[in-house]
Amino acid sequence: MNTYIHSVSLDPTKCTGCTTCMKHCPTEAIRVRNGCAVIDAERCIDCGECIRNCTNNAKKSICNSFDEIKNYKHKIALPAPSLLAQFDNLDNIGYVLQGLLDIGFDEVFEVAKGAEIVSEHTRLYLRTEGIRKPVISTACPVITRLILIRFPFLKDNLIPLLPPVEVAAHMAVEEAMKKNPELKREDICTCFISPCPAKVSYVRNGFGSYKSEVDLVVSMSEIYFQLLNVMKRENACDMPSQAGRIGLSWAICGGEGSALLNDKIIAADGINNVISVLDQIEDGNIPPVDFVELNACPSGCVGGVLTIENPYVAKNRLHTLRRYMPVSLVPPSEEGAYIPENSFFGELPEYRPLNRLSDSIGESMRLMSKIQALRKELPGIDCGSCGAPNCRAFAEDIVMGNADRNECVIAYKDFIKKYIETYDGGEKVDGE
Amino acid sequence: MVNEMAEPLIFHFDVDGDNFTSAGQASVQVKKNLRQLGIDPETIRRVSIAMYEGEINMVIHAKGGEADVIVSDESIEIILKDTGPGIANIEQAMQEGFSTAPDNIRSLGFGAGMGLPNMKRYTDYMHIDSVVGEGTTITMRVNF
């Protein structure tokens, strides 16, 4: 049973059935049926590639609306580090933090600070005896889900640490309740300002039995426009940044890895690159590294589909912003330090194999034989007109009873051609 | 584990010997197919490592070849066939660290002499049939 809640969704009134999203989906989760794209929830990993590639704005991410913070007494903003890279000519992070207060938040807790704590805990974790290496980051929820459904053997390589946003939410709630003893947990809202739809899904689903401490997830693009209205250079601003270079760098590919202060890391970005790295790890075909950082989006979180700025420009801005920052505001742990119990998540959800043909291996083998035979008969040009991303997927859909062979336009054309060639009845119209 | 009899399923691949960068494609495809069949992850991993090593060997030493993966009720058999130079001394070739890979291959990080030993380690059965000057056929089996 799949009870996973997705945040990527489709507006059928805008969809033209053009097949662009279907062609870009890395898990072949999309089909075009009756002129409209349909997402298979079992296969979707919320990577947002379809949102990125849709030319009709028909694909979107279901986030909370910024207005929902009004339902709470005490509102805490949790800005992702990538938010800070969205603004032109920003030389002081304080302007963004102050801006968040000006648009209606009571408090700001930078996720970058949570990230620096996770970095410190990761350094400790890597020293643990008996862990499966390479350790794979769980910060990008797309990767965690991708591994669970497609690379189950690597499940035990996932680092069982809660992601930065969760650490930040925990600390922010704890601090707020200490400062304001009259507040109950339900009076407080922790609002994550997210660069991507996957974080929205993560917050709704949690990790296994773990439930997220984040209450609302608002799209970075929505907050961006709110902030532009209030961020003014003339305003004096003395809000200090809550994190250093390490925290800020989590927004770009390589940032999480370089925080380990060790060169035995691999960092990859872009969903297809990530898949080939995972394939290589599974085949035992990578150098002996300690840690693998994987980001579904190009350039890392700054490449998320809910961001405003081009990821490469954003990356450049972060480099400028972090230039005069301290390395980290979280001190390195002392000798004998350990990772607190509440920084770990419990069990991951059980392995759910991606598109298994049948529960019985014998039956699956019979089905696959049929698929292989049918695949050879199809034209093999992977045009997508039938509503499946390629001829192999179409053959599979036909065998599984989800598609009709006549939907292949090439095969249909041949059929008509043969029909005309062999047609011997009726009178010839041309030439009399 | 499998109680119904089914016809063995054969996946056939031509391993392209000219393109070193695409070596490993066949093992990725095999992995996808086995996943769809519902084969357990550990078995898939063993098959794909053995297959990957074999594929690389065919590209390095024999300018490519053919690979067949036969899935039957109780095992997965991998047959790798090439018309390359053949292996003069199989016993020596099976030793960890023994390699005849040229320097340009080694500089790419391959040729550590672990290919054949890894293939043996990850499979339940392995047999090498090789004639110098004619080619090599390697048969491996992973039982469920």
C-alpha cells in the first residue's frame, strides 16, 4: 500500500498533453492519457523535474499559503540557506532576516544553523565503528525516497540523522517555549521557506514513524515577493547571521560534503547524475570514499524549482556572501562527544520495490517475456505519442493491461498503409 | 521461493568494445529488469557486480562481446562470450592483483586485478572456457 503524500500535482485545465514532462521524468512515473498527463503516485519521487520542464505551468507544488501563519499566536520563520542567494546586491544577511520579521513572523531561526549542527553530528557519525560506507546523505528527501524504491541495497548506507530543517524546527520550538512560558506547542508555528516540493512531501510524511516538527511549508517564490516589498537598503539593520560559511554552503552542491573537512567525499547534483552515481555505488565501482552528498536539483538546493534566481547566479551570490563569514558558529565537539538521541530518526519506511510486475517471480518472468517480445515489434523510436515515455514502457503498459496497442501511431500508420495497399474493392478515384 | 514453473527468460546484450565510457550499461539494464521481476536486492547486487566486472573485462581485453543473462526458476546465469585474445593461464588470472591491463586503462582506475576474483566471489558458480587466440566464454551462476 502506498500512503505517501506527494506535493507535486497537475492542473488538468492547463495541461495540453504535450509529453514534455513525461519525457523528463526520471522514474517514468508519468503517462499521457486522453490528452492529459497523469502521475503515478507509487513511482513519483517529488523531484520536481516535471515542474521544471512544463511549458504550460500545469505542474505545480502544493505548499501552504503564507497567510496560514495567521492562524498561530507565535510564528517562527525557518528560511532555507538558499533563500539568501535569491537577492541581487545583498551584502548583509540581516536584511533578509529583518524582512522576515517585517512581513509578519515573530522570530527567525536560520536552517543554516541546523545545518551546521548536522555537519558536526555527521563528522561524529563518520567516526562510528561498523557503519556501512560510503555514508549517504539524507538531507535531500528525493534521494532518500529514490534509494528506498530503486536502490534498496543502499538503504543501510543512509545516514540516520534528521535533516537541518528538522533540527532547526526542534531548537526553535524549544527556545520559543523557554522564552515564552505561556505558549503551548499548538500556539507556535514553525514555517519552513522551501526551495523545492520534495521538502513539502517530506514534512507531510516524516521518516517512518517520525513526525516532522515543521508545521507549514511555504514556497520560496511566494516569500520572495513579500520580502521584496519590505527589504529597503535605507533601513538600518543589525540582525546578525545565525550561521557561518558551512551552514550557508549547504545551499549548493558540495557544501554539505566540504563541511566534513575531509577529502573523501563525492558530491553530485542533478537527478540523472545522482542515479548514475548510485548505480556505480551499487556495482561496487567507486573509489573508497566516506561520504556521498547527493542533490536532486542542478547545483543543489539553489536549483530547486521553487527558487527565483538561476542556480548558477545564486551560487555566485553565496560565494560572495560567505566571503567574510566565520567558518561555522557551531563549535567542534570535544573529545568523547556523542550525537544526542533526538537527532536520529527511527526506522525508514520498508523497501517498496519500484514497478514490480507481479508478486510471484514466475508470473513476473512470463510477463517480462511478453514485454520483450512486444518491444521488438514496436518501432523503437521512443516518440511518446502513445502516452508512454518510450517503446519499452509502452510494451509494459500494454502487457499490464494499461494501454492499447493501437495507440502507437507508427504501428497504426503501417496498418493503414497495408490496408490501402491490399485494398482491392471499390473504384479507383484518380486516373479514371 | 518460486513454486510455479516458468520458461527461462533471456536478456541479450551486445557489449560495445569501442566505447569505454559506456561500459557498464548492460549491468545497469540487467539490474532494472531483475528489479521488475521482484528478485531480492542482495541477489540483484551480486549479479550486477559480477556482470559489471565481466563487461569491463570484455571491453578492456577483447574489444567487446556478447552477454546473456538467463533467469530461471532457481538461478540467474550470466554467460559472457568474446572473441578476444583468450587467457593463457587461468589460475594466475584468478589471483587477486594479477592484471594484464595496459597502462592507459590503469590510469582510468581500472585494471587492479580484481575483476575475475570479484566475479568468483559474488557468484555461486563460475567457469572459464578460454582458448588463446580464439576467445573466452565465462559462465557464472547466482542461486536464489
